[in-house]
Amino acid sequence: MSTQLKLHLQVVNESHWCIQASGTPGPALSRALHNLALQITDELGEYISDAITSSQSILLCLQICNTETWNNLQLIKEKINAILDHFSHVVDETVNDCIEEIIRLPVYYASEVAEDLSSVAELCALSPDEVILIHSEKIYSTFAIGFSIGFAYLGELDQRLSISRKSTPRISVPAGSVAIAERQTAVYPQPSPGGWHIIGRCPLLLVDISRDNFGPFSLGCSVQFYAIDKHEFIQLGGQLQ
Amino acid sequence: MRILRSGLLATVQDLGRYGYQDQGVRTGGPMDEHAFLWANHLLRNDHNAAQIEITFGSFECVFTKPTMIALCGAQCQLRIDGQIVPMWHSYAIVAGTRLEISYTQTGVRVYLAIAGGFDAQVTAGSMATVPGQQIGSVVSADDEIEFAAQVNCMTRAVPSQFIPRFEQEVQLACVPAYQYHDFSDAERHAFFNSRFQVSKENDRMAYRLTGSDIQAPNKAYASEGIALGAVQIPADGQPIILCADHQSIGGYAKIVCIARVDLSILAQCRTGDCISFYETTVEEATQKLQQRIMFFR
């Protein structure tokens, strides 16, 4: 089934505009909006500093310190509308995986780095090996980014692993922790508080602020986890503590 | 410059880190853009030159090279080498000069600008600091902060008509935005006709207000990009005004955006101050913002 994307530019306030999209929210629409956001910031970066994409909209931040922005407000709107008109993207729900690049993340699934692996297995009435298999066989889509640096909400997690968040969040979750809650999974790229169940650890440095690296994820991109052993985990830079 | 005392929270700020909000990087930037822009203007700095934002004063430092400085923002007692001098003014500094900033008498944030701007850690093109994301520079006692020595030139003062009075009751202009039309007439009326108080939960990320409950629409909203100054109405009905360190996306209902220029008024509000809101148009808010930006170019 395909749907034509309908896009509408509106003013939010004196420094922000918004593109609203009609169409069923989902990975394909998210990827389309992400690509549209990239096109807008590529072509109009002089006037637009940020394009923040979410499941059905893109928030545009105007470069308010650039006097040319103020001199050209109408023209900028016209240029954006022209981009929207030509952004003839037909959203197809069924063929969203084939051409898409998949981010593959290695995970050491073991109790010594994942405090909740056994309890998750118990709660789901599965063996730890089954939990690992179910978690790693699926290709996930990025549903949302932006609550914190490099933290991407990935979904949908298999129903068999669906459990509520922990009632008491941890004050600090180690960097690289791979976790699950409800129908979503994620990697905590940096130490932070967290209430999700930790089932593994990714050895890669996903976010490195000192190098202006804020993570590999973008809205709608595909992610898959694969299991590695302890030896490879350490080789790839993983920390056991 | 060597810091002797840094007060409650002192951070390096330029006008903000833009271009990475889609990756969850918050912009940061000065809470009071009016004071920040004046301080740079007095020194003929680039409008984006980095300054130190000092919260509630109680700041002391020694300069190790000659330069010019300017201080704008919350009302404090300033001493340069023991001599009391007024705020909203620039000053010539020689090596060894000591600056003392008292606890703020009214207002919250004071901006210390230096000729040429401070030279601090740059991340993704900006020196703006978001303490909650460990990006930028939080300034503490015993820190040394770099700047380029400058030849002294004429001192300048902000004309008095541009120096705000920091009141305990303020009115903030608002542009209806986001889910404004999903709120009932009664709730919109309540929002614009109530007096709210600043709760103790106020910081660089948000000002939480207490007062009349505003009922949010009975709908779930998808997370979407948040504009600076957006006013969220969460389940408990108590408005939250999103400020410099706000998250880039969120899913609570938002009723209005505070006019950008009026965020400078909010930035100087303390716990217990009263806030009421009035409606303005995007056109009017745009004109005021544009005026401010053009003035300081």
C-alpha cells in the first residue's frame, strides 16, 4: 500500500516554523521526514539552523542572528514550499527494509555486564538464550531521538519481551548498556539515570562529545543487534566494570 | 582570569549551540539575552562573544592581563579593586585587578563580558554550556579562564532607558502556538487571566509555575520539536516554561510560546515572583525580536 505524503508549512512563533506531515506514523514516514529535513538544512542552512524531526513533523529553527533571514522571510517560505511541493515521496509501508542501510551493533549479552538479563528471562518465562535470540533477530527502527544526546528509542520490541519499566530507576546506568522496556529497546550511550531493564552491553563508543560525535542514529534509521562473546567485547573496547 | 569564588552556578555562554538539536544536543545560551547582548555591545564585541553567566552573584576573580570588561543583568554591588562601581557599564582592567560581585539584590543572572570574548572549550562550534549534558564549561573557584589581552579604550554605559527594573510581578507576552486550539475556551481564558507564582523548581531548563490548574486537552500527543519559550501544560495543570537548556523534543501539550524578547524578563524572576500572561501576535513578537537583533548588529 502506498500513500502520498502531504506536507504543510506553518508558523510556530517568531523564531520557529513547522512542517506538519499527514500520513501514518511509522519507519517509512520517519525516514522520509528525516531526508526532507536534511534537504532543507542543506539548501537553506543560511536561514535555518536546525530541523528537528519527529514522527509527524519537522520543527525549523530560524537563524535569527542572520540579518538576511529577516530580510527574506517571505522568500524563505516560498523556497521551503517549493521543496515541499517537489518532495514527491511516495511512502510504501511494505518495502522499507531492502535498500536501507542497517546500523549493526555488537552486544555482549551476559549477566556480568547486564544486571537484568536473568530477571528479564524469568519475567518473560524464557531462558536467557531465548531472550538474546529474540532481541537480536529483529531489525528495529528509530522512533524518536532528542530527549538526550545519542539516545534513540528503537522499536518495536517483540511482544514476548515486553515488560514495564523498573519501578525504581537506577541512578546510574553504565555507558553502552542495552536495555528494554515496554515495546522499545535502546542503548544508553553515556552513563545516566535509567529505568529500563539492562540485558547487554555494547562496547562501541557511540557518543564522543570531545570529538563532536553525537551518535550514529537518525529518525527512521534501522538498527540491529548481534551477540558477541567476552573476548570480542574486550577487543572492541568494552569495559567490564 | 583566575576565579576565587563562583557563586551558585557560573557558566560560559555564547548565544547557543545550534545545528545539533536533532541529535539531542540542547542549545544552552544566555537566559537573559537582553543583558547578554548589551554587555557585548558595550565592549564592541561580536554579539556572539562568550561571557560568563553568574547566578545570584557572589562571584570574585582576579584578572592577569589588561582588558575591558562589562557587567549587565541582575542588580549587584560591584567592586573593582575595592571601589564600588555601577552595573550596565564597561571598565578598563589592568593586570592584577580584582572584581567582586555581591549577592544579587534583585534579579537572578549577571553577565560578565570581556573584550574579545572569553576563550573556553568549543564543542560543535559553540562555547555554550549545558551543565546537565556535560557540554561546555561550568566555572568554579580556582579555575583559570583564558582571554586575549586587549588595549584599553573608552568606557561606555547603557542608556538608562534600556536598564530594566526587576519587578516581583511581571507580565509576559505570549504567542498562541502548538496545541493552543485544542485547549477549551475556558482553559485559554484561565491561562490569560490568572496570576501564577514561580515555584522553587526553576533553573536553566525550565520555570515551573504554581497557581490555577490549567486543564490540558484530553489527548495524547506525539513527541515533537520544542521551541525555546514554549509553555507546557502537564497532567497536574501547572504550567512549565521551557528555557535555555530545554530538551529538543517532548510530548506534553503546549499552549503558547513566550515572546522571545520577554524571556529576558522571565530570566530575572525568582521563586515567589508573580507571573501573568497576555496574548500577542506573531507579527508583534517578530517585530520586537527583529528590532532587538538589528539594534545589536
